[in-house]
Amino acid sequence: MVFRPYPVLTVIAVPLLAALIALGFWQMQRAEWKEGLIADYERVAAAAPVSPDEAFCGDGSPAGRIVTLPEAKGLQLRVFGHNAAGNVGWRLFQAVKPGCAGPNGGVLAETGFEPLSNGGIEMPAPMPMAATDRFMVEEWPAKQLMANINSPERNEWHWFDAPAMAVFLGAGAIENRYILARVEGMPDYLTRTPPSGHIGYAVTWFGMAVAFVVIYALFHARAGRLRIGKQGPRRR
């Protein structure tokens, strides 16, 4: 076998090949991570519900608990997002006060969804949610890096701003560590790219790596720099 690689081309090719392989393994890790998240969600969602008082007024963190929702009153906040089916629209939130909330405005609970239609030109009537539905205590959503500016005057929120939301609701300081999200099926952030999707991405990256190696080898073979097999005797 004879192999005389082009130096500059090889210096460029090696890190590119390493990057393709690394991306493939990264997607395999993402698939395993997503499987764990789905299993955790299914386990938590199947738990017996407790009252908000039991979840928030006891010891320990209420995150991940399933609660039943008492009657929600007051104004509704319209927060841009997706429902479990992946539909784009406004998630509607109202304040729910556990017995230990005192003068505070309570915890934001998802009480409806306002889907967008025709590119957002028309707004259908909100879809109410029954008070007997199950709700999961989730961590307070972090502000996205590229989130739009909130518009309290139009009641359009693109990220959760606890102080401004409390002013809009006309209540005391609201709980800014947790929200109550309705359990209506696997959340969109878990179904948007399932584990099989990450595996598909991994196969794509690995396939590109194989194709890159083949092209690299053929390029050298056509240039006479790569020959496989025994080298014949030299002619004098």
C-alpha cells in the first residue's frame, strides 16, 4: 500500500472528520438524555395528585409534584408558547393562592390556551380548562436568549417577568420559582425532537463522515497518491 497524503488537505480534513464524528456521538447522547427526560415525565405524570396547599405549604421543593387546581380567579396572562399538541398560541395563566400564600399573589397556573390561526391575524376563543384537571409543578421558565420584548399594555408576554406580571395582575408578589402547567400529554419540548429524531441526526453525521473519508481517499487515489496492494518491482 502506498499513501502520500497532501499535507495541507490532510491538516484541514482531520479536524473536519473529528467534528463530524463528535456530532454523531453528541446526537446519540442527546437521544439517551431525551429518553431519560421522557421516562421521568411519565413517572411524575402518573403520580397521585395532591392539593396545592400540600405541595407548596409543606417542607421540601414542590417541583415535579402533581396537584389538583382549585378555582382560579382574576385576570389572565397571555404567554406566547405551544400546547402539548405543538400548536402555537397564547398560554393563559391565572394566579392560584395556596393556603400559605398570605398576602402574595400566589402561583401562576395554566388555565387555558388561545391558538393562533391564519398567521396570527385572527384569534379564536380561548379554550377553557376544567378545574379538576391535573397540573404539574414546574420550575419558573427562564428567559430565552432571543425572546421578544413583553408588551404588558396588550397583555402579550414572551417571557415570564414576575414583577411586571404581578403589577398587571394587581396582586402581591407572585411566586417566581414555580408555575403550574397543565398535564395534557407529553409536552411539546419532549415530542418536538423525539429520541428517534436524534438517532436519525446521528446516522446523518456518521454517514457524512464515511462519505468524507471516501471522497478523501478517491481524491488521493486519482492523484496517484493512494494505491492499495503490493507494489510491483520498479523498472530500471
